[in-house]
Amino acid sequence: MRENNGAETVDVVIVGGGSAGAVLANRLSADPERTVLLVEGGPAYTPDEYPAVLRDPARVGGDEHDWGLTATIDDTGRVIPTPRGKVLGGSSAVNAAVALRARADDFEKWAAHGVTGWSFEEVLETYRALENTTDGDPRLRGRTGPFPIRQRTRAELTPSLRAFIDASAAQGLARIDDPNGTQQNGVTPYPLNVVNEVRQNTGLVYLSDEVRRRRNLTIRGRTTVDRVLFDGTAATGIVTLDGQVLRAGEVILSAGTYGSAGILMRSGIGPATDLGRYGIEVVSDLPVGRRLQDHPFYYNIYTLKPDANAMSPAAGAIVWTRSSEAVGDELDLHISATHLADPSISPTGGAIVLATAVTQPDSIGSVALRSRDPKDGLAIDLNFLAEPRDRRRMLEGVQLSRRIGREAAMAAVVDSELTPGPGIRDDTALEQVIRQQLDTYQHPTSTAPMGAENDPWAVVDSVGNVRGMSRLRVVDASIMPRALSTAPNVTTIMLAEHIARTSLL
Ligand SMILES: Cc1cc2nc3c(=O)[nH]c(=O)nc-3n(C[C@H](O)[C@H](O)[C@H](O)COP(=O)(O)OP(=O)(O)OC[C@H]3O[C@@H](n4cnc5c(N)ncnc54)[C@H](O)[C@@H]3O)c2cc1C
């Protein structure tokens, strides 16, 4: 193994420059006395270099900027791709740029796992500080932070997206103009981190040219990390895929829900029985990867009439509401309306996708190693709809989506229903089609969850320190104690800002 390429030991090494890692690299290197090394598996484009596929918010998935992971979706064994951004900016560079905060109810559920410091009142200031937006109540919304969020207006939407809003209102859903304000239960145009039709990823906005000029910050792209090195239970550095050793005073894993879980397990932190299978020496027997959550996603697609088939801007509008089984104040259903579809699927050249998600799933999935070799990827089991309550809520969501699709406002723009299709009428047939065509909303979390010491599922404490270890943290979507009731990007950014502000600086 080659050590540090001859360089000095850094104070902090951050592994992964995605939604969380780019934030940390910025905040930690603001102190010129602290040396920070950010190691990213994908290319570290300068702000000017990001290619069109990453700038264009209508192109979701990032093409070659992907880790190529796959997952088993449920007990049928069907395998689907699970895209994860492989580039500076991470999944924030390839995502749909929907910028919705989590709700007070989400943070109350975190508190039930014994985490402290994460009440809505405590995180609100961090949400405000991270964003700059021109809209909304200034007591709730931020004006001067690094991350731009723009609320789409009805006037900016395509005719069919406007029809979706009207049809949802006709189904009794409230019209909302700022879902990042006080009210979420209803229908609204999307807030997006898109400015001048450019997706604002964290590599772009948190790692500006000015930040990158800091002499105490080094960014290494195209460097995949294999594992963490230890002296006893203290992290001392990392080992890259090609065997280089990079020493550091503290190691922070921000490689994402799958990436961080993989690195932890290859480093000997994970379920002892699994690690033993691959001959990995156990450093700490912790339930890494055992509480994966993600949002199941079903696409109810309509072809559009030729005179209403505009598909740009692709995003969008959303119904965020509660199923008949929702508990307390929770909102457990999304119906996301977009034109994120290949127009060639429609004979009229236009389509609208109403995608239902159960956003407070009971089902728990898992992530495990396939082998000791990082190149072999991971065994991901989403275990979607395993719990009957998730199946019932998914069915209810799709039924609502189809009622919206049949409303007069939609009839004015819709040519026909493409999926599940008019032939699918009864619930049994609908449930079957949902199973066959189910996908992921791409919101995996909770493979290294925060929790109190007596929480048997917890891998890290309330500020990301790995239990029983020193100088090793995980800070990314993997540490959320459970799935959010919404899309997780802004909350992942908030989480990194919050941990930086409350315990790292
Ligand atoms: C296609 C898609 C669409 C989505 N749409 C939305 C949306 O519209 N709104 C929303 O809120 N959320 C959306 N999400 C989810 C959201 O983007 C993620 O939840 C969020 O980006 C997760 O942030 P993170 O920091 O945990 O991980 P990431 O942003 O994925 O960052 C992890 C980083 O670590 C790097 N890395 C991983 N492994 C290694 C390794 N071994 N060595 C070195 N580097 C490594 C990766 O390359 C990446 O840069 C979407 C996600 C995807 C993939």
C-alpha cells in the first residue's frame, strides 16, 4: 500500500462529495486551520465543466454518472436498477431536483428513535440558513443561503400539469402555493432547485470556484474508497480501491445510503455473521444495512391529446396527502405529476406520468455485501410492499391517481390511459399490475441509522458518530432513522449543515 502519495496527514477526510459530502467539505474547510480532503468516486467537474446531462433537470439519472447498482424489488425476485450519482454533487447532480422539506411529523418520528437535537424547531433555522428563495414567508423561508430553491408557479406549468392541479382540487385536495411553508396536505406545483433551467447540484453551489481555491481543501475525483483503516477502535484513514492509504485525524463517510453501508461493512463494521462469510475481520458488530427504507413508486401514465402534448418543463406538480390509514399528522402518499417519460411511449408524442409513492412505508429492506471486492456492488433487497398495510396504501394512492386522471379537467387534455390501461378495472388486477410494474422513487435511507444507545437498530449517535468507535462518522441519507414522508435531498443537505453547525465546527 502506498501512503498519502507523500502528502501530510489531513485533519479530516470526507468520503463522497454528494448532497451531504459537498456541504461538509465547504463548511469544514471554512476554517483555514483545518485541512480537508474530499475523496469522490466520480469525476470532480469544476462548476463550468458539468455536462448537459447533469445540468438539464429533465434528464434524470445522469447516464454514465452512475454506480450501476441493482436491487431486488420484492419477493418476486424482480431486479431493477437503483441509480446513484457518481460525480461531485452525487445524487443531487442526477436527481429530479424536487426541493421539499420534511415535516414536523417526520422529526417527531426521528425523536421516537431516541435521537436528540432534531426537533422541527431545532432544524428550521438550518433549513432557512441553507436556502435562498424569493418566495414564501420569510419567518420560515431563507433568502441568503447557498442552495437556491424556486417555487414553480401554475403559469410556468404545461397545460396538462395545470389540468392535474385542477383535477386534484376537484377531488377535494387543497391548493397549496408553498409546500415548504405551513401547509402540505394538498396539491401544489413543485419547488425545485432549478435556476434558469439548470439543476443546482451541491458540487456546483457548495463547491464554487471560490471555495475550491481554499488552500486547505483538496478534492480528489475518480477515486473510489474501499475501506476505513483503524488503530483499535479509532479511525486513522482510508484505503482506496487501488490500494493507496490516505491518513486522516477524522474520517467522515458521506458516500450515501448504499456507498457508506458498503464501506462500513468492508471495514469490519456490520453484522458479524455477514462479515464472517467474506473473511472480514469484525471491528464492531453493528446492524449496518439492516433497516433500509425506500419509497415504492408506481407510474399511472396517460397519453396527451396532440393539442395539449407540451412536455416542458418536465416537473411538475404534486399531491402530498394522507391515506385512510395515516396515523396522527402523517402524510403518507405522494402522487408526483411530471413529464419525465420518453415521448416515444405515446403515439401522440406527449405523456403525463402520475406516479404514486407510499412515503411512510412499514416495509424494511436490507443491504449486504456480495463479496469483499467493492467492484462487485451490493446485494440490495428493497422488500417493497412486504407489509400488507403498504400494499393497501399503494392501492389507495393509485385509485386516487386514476380518479384524478378521469376528472373533467384531465379529460380535456388526456388522449388515453397507457398504464395500467383501461382494461385493468378491479382491485385484484390493479394490485397485480402494480406488483409487476413497481419501481423505486430513488429515496433510499436508513442503512446506518441514528438512534439512542438502547436502540438495537442504531449504527450512529445523534451527530453521526459510529457507535463504539472514535474519529469515525457517517453523515448522509443513510443515518436518517427512518424514511421521510417526502423526497430526501433538501433534508440530506440540512442534515449535513446541522451536524456541521452543531457538532463539527
Ligand atoms: C434518479 C434520482 C432522482 C431523485 N430525485 C430526487 C428529487 O427530485 N428530490 C429529492 O429530494 N431527492 C431525489 N433523489 C434522492 C436524493 O438525490 C438523495 O436522497 C440524496 O442526494 C442523497 O444524498 P447523499 O449525500 O446521502 O448521497 P449522494 O448524493 O448519492 O452522495 C454520495 C457520494 O458518494 C460518492 N461515493 C459513493 N461510494 C463511494 C466510494 N466507495 N468512494 C468514493 N466516493 C463514493 C458518490 O459518487 C456520491 O458523490 C433522487 C435520487 C436519484 C438517484
